[in-house]
Amino acid sequence: MRSATMLIEGMTCGGCVVSVKRVLERVPGVSELSVEVGEARLTVDDALVTEAALRQTVERAGFEVDEVVWANG
């Protein structure tokens, strides 16, 4: 398991937070998810999900991932 902070552009309100949270909650391997305007903090199981898949999920929801900062691993 690894923790990451995703820096996300295009999030401006509570509705954006709900949208990003909803799509990331559905990704197998994502746990301990916290979303606020401009970022998502999450823990992921590397065996189940890749950084590219996380980026693609957020981008499909209409937002841009600027950076993924890994806390450990």
C-alpha cells in the first residue's frame, strides 16, 4: 500500500469534490480517500491500480491531474 496526494486542476466547488470522490471510490485498490478542492489524498494497493489509471479516472471526470506526489514506497 502507498499513500499519495493528487493535485487536481479544474476543481472549484463542492460539486467537483463530490464528482472526484465518486469516481475514485469506484477504482479497485483505492482506500482511505479524502478529497477537497484541488486535491485528493488516497491510499492505493499497487497490485490493483497504477498511477496512470488514477490519472485517467480523474481526467475522464473532466479534471486535470497536475501531479501525483507519493508519500512512501
